[in-house]
Amino acid sequence: MSNTLIIDTSFGSTVGIVGHEPIVETDSRTHVERLQVNIAKVVEAAGLQPSDIHRVVVGVGPAPFTGLRAGLVAAKAIAFANNAEILGCDSLLPQSLMMRSGAFEEALKNDVICKDSLLHLPNAVDSANSAGSDVKHYVLSLNDARRRQVYMALYDDEGNAVIDMDIDYPQNAAARVNEYVASVNGENYCVDVLGHGAQKYVEDWRNIANVGVIAEVSALDLGVQGLQIFEQCAENCAKHCSDENEHVKAVEPLYLRRPDVSVPNPLKHVLGSGEATRAKEK
């Protein structure tokens, strides 16, 4: 079994060695300076040395620019220093696997999930009805994009993205989900809404027809099991890479929008200044 280090800074930061408890930082204002310290802590807690790391799995977003970049730089540096394999995993797909694998339900029963994170749970009758084989189950996976927007993707019950990863306003995202699922299923479907952004825009998600679970929960919130889910998603994605170039691209950041920082425009010439005078003479 390889010693796998997980690093994800798509929302706050989560670092951990697969098979051991991770360290989770939810405050995005402080996670950058704590990242290296937390990595050292989880490696030591697992009884390992940095040189024992055989694989690094890093979250590639979608997420805002600065935090995501910090995680990717750290992961690539550690992988390079240890000649370790590096795999990328987007921050949306693991929520789909979390539901499909039964990990969410198990964590719920074992009180791993904070009750305050549960914003809507179907009652027993709804759950029994939705368990039928003819009912399609979807997961709307989210990450907070700030500016009143969310990163989103809709997955079917086989983990296929039926609405590709995108950035949108919550009310638009809910409308897009309603339009898609109604067009292919009629009334026989259930949509679970998971991830960071579920709580902030919960009223928009309640407008999704046949909505199931609404929870401010990502796979990495499940602790040890979450790290395993994250690694499995990265492995599955790597299997679909046809060549080395595609494998490298899988470890590049998914910003989905341009960063706020940009190259400034050239200084304008001011009449009467030396630059303006010289330009006129030419």
C-alpha cells in the first residue's frame, strides 16, 4: 500500500495521509500560512518521514485563484522532492462518489456529519419511494465561488457529468438542473445538493423539483473515509488519461474565471511631460 498525501485547498484546506485523520482548515484567510505546518503534522502523526510519501493527490478546483494555487504549488514541490506520483482530483466529483458509495449515509448514521450541515433530509416515506430501481438519482455538487456564484456540476447515478462543470448564479444553476432532469426523466428522479455553497443559497436549492438531501458537506468532511474517496476519484480520472500530456493537464488548476489581478496598462503620456514632448518630436 502506497503512502498517499492528500492536499486540497479548494475550500479552506484539507491535508491528510490516506488511512489517517486529516487536518481541516475552514478559514480561507489563514490556511495558506498553515498549510506547510499541517502537512508536517499529518506526516508525523502517520509515523512517516517526508521521504516515505509515494503519491500526492491534489485538489485542482474549481476554486478561487490564490488558495488553489498554494495547494498545487505545495503538492508539486513535495512530489518533485520525493520523486512521488502526483494525481489531480477536481473538488466536485467526490461528492457524487460519496453518495453513490453509501459513505454519506454511513457517516450520517455514525454522527460524523455535523447536524448543522444538514439543511434538508427526505422523510422516511420519501426515502423509501426514491429507493426504487426506476428512480434516477442525481447529485448537484457545489463549491462556493464567491461573488454570489457557485461552481457546479450535475452527476447521474453512475458518476457521469450530465451538466458539465461550470460557474453560475445559484438561481440559474437550480433552473438548469430542473430543465435537464425534467427533460430526460419526467417525475422519476431525485436530486441531492451537496458541497460548500449549499447553506448560503439553500433557498435556491429548495426550488429544485424532487430535491433530496441538501447538505453543506463535501467528501473531505468525512475524515478518513473522505480521504479514501478523494484518492479513488483521482485514480479513476487517471485511468482515463490517454497519454502523459493529458495526465499532466489533470494536475493543472481549474479556475473557470480569470483572476482579479491583471497586468496594468501602460502609463499614459501627460501633455507637457518629457515623454509627451519626445513623442511629438518623433
